[in-house]
Amino acid sequence: MESKFDFSESNEQHKPSAKKSGLATQLKFLIQLLHIARDTDYAATLEAVRADIPFRGATAWVLICSIFIASIGLNTNSTAVVIGAMLIAPLMGPVLATGVSLAINDLNMLRQATLNFIVMVALSVATATLYFFFFPLQQESSELLARTQPDIRDVFIAFFGGAALAIARTKKGTIASVIFGVAIATALMPPLCTIGYGIAVANPSYTLGALYLFFINATFIAFASFLVIKVLRFPMIHYADSKQRRFVARLVSFAALLVMIPAGVTFTRALDENRFRKEANVYLETHITPLKFGNYLKESAEIRYTSDGTEQIVLNPLGLVPIDTLTIKNIKKELLSFKTLEDATLIVIPSIRE
């Protein structure tokens, strides 16, 4: 008996629509999961940001205490002590306010944030300098030296810390602001202490390196908060006077450009350095390790990437491994096969044995 109903064609027709429905459901769930605008409290956020700008009274003393604690942590090479200092450091106000003021075109907030940012830096550096002047390091700790030159990880820490701080600050019913400050303190406190150390021991390279790292971190934090406020579409401030409106718009645009240009340049440089170090490690693994005593040579190798763009790979096994002229010539030739390492210089320090 022939069936009156044929379901095969009907099922085939419904498969694409069912698949589309499933994708739409997943997409809707993802949008709801990542959507943050509905939790935004615009008025309360701006009020809280303005309230966190000033550095005076109790806030100033808390900052001084946290800088002392962080300096002790760097002095003793104690990561736990440095983290403890971050938990109480009130550093977030002026930095976050800078990004927010640029995003909403608020000239008064930008002026207050800039002034208090300068006060914050001066007070922090003076405190760290005073500490290291009376308690100098017996030996430079790894915690301190790590803050003298930024790399791609520092950029990411600053950017995502600033973004997390801005998102958390805009959420309705937020928790204590001091917790949010940890994201900022992670990127700003150790460089400020290192600047003070460089001044105390009269080491310009440490001072300038830490100052550069601090500036980059502050820039990326402000840039991240700027982007978050723009994405959430906070209302812009409009001025009744057309001349003042144009002046403020130009000034804020110029300030935003000043923030974004160094951020872009530094991010590009950090990416280049990261690419160079990764390729240099591949070169050491593939061309140095196979040599006699190659593992020792690889472990003792130093990869250098300086702020002026100098790229070097230094083999310095303290003269314990003999390297003849032909071997040096070959490994230098093999270095040129790596496109990223074409401008790098291979330096072999031990005495050459023919």
C-alpha cells in the first residue's frame, strides 16, 4: 500500500531553517552575554569619576603609604608586598578621568584630571626617592629591573586593566572603588617607585626607562577608558558659546590624538620586539642547540632589543665552550635565513679557537 504522506522532502526543507534558528539563538545569547549598555548608570558614573579626581587629605596620605610599601617590596624583591601596596593605592582617579573627559568633551574635568595627575606623579616619585635615598638597594632586584623597559605584556596589562576599570565603573551598583584601583595600580605603581629609585641612585637610564613605561601605561589606560565611554555612548557636553565649543572640541581632539599616537607607536614597537624575541628563540633552538654544547650555548644566550631599535643575539658561555671561526661564520649565515632577524647582530663573546 502506497503511503499518503511523504515526510522526506518536508524534513529536508526544514533542516536549513532549523539550523538558521539555532545560529540565531546562539548569536542572541552571545549578544546578551556581552551587552553592557543596559547596566550603565551614566549620571552616577560621571559623578563617581569626578569625585575620585582630587588628591588631598586622606587620599594623599594613603598614596604615600602605598608608595612606601611598594618601594619596600621592590627593595626586598617581594611580589606579595608589591601586590599588597597595589590593593590600597588610590591611583585610578586622574587617569580614568582623563579618558572619560576626552570622550565626553568635558574641558573642566580634563583640566582637573591633568592637574591632579601631575600632583599624583610628583607625590609618588618624591616618596619613592626619599625611601631609596635612605634605604638604597644592595643589588637591583628583578621586580625593579622589570619596570625599566616595557614590552607587549605591559601594553596589554595597561589596556585591559583600563578597559576593565572603565566597564566596572560604569556598571550600576558597583562595589568599592578601591578594588577597581588594583587594575590601575598594577601598571602604574611599580614604575613610579622605579623612577624614584633611579633619581635616588642617580641612574638616568633607570629613571627614563621607568618614566617611559609609566607614560605608556597611563596612556593606554586613558585610551582604553576613552574607547569604553565612546562605545557606551555617554552624552557629550555641549557649550552655548560657539567659539568656546569649537575651542573645546579642537583641544579635546588634539589631546585625544596625543594619547592615541604614542599608544599606536608603542604598541607597534612592542609587537616588533615580541616578534623579534620569538624568532630569535626559534633560531637558537634550531641552529645553536644542535652544536656541541649547544644546550649550554642556548641557555646562556642573551636576546637584546633596545629602545633605539638595536637587535642583538649574544652568545656568552664565559669561555667554557670553544667556538671556531668556521662555526661562527656558519651560524651568522644561518641567522640571515630568518627574515625578522636580518637586521640583528650575532655577538660571540668567548675567545675564538682555530
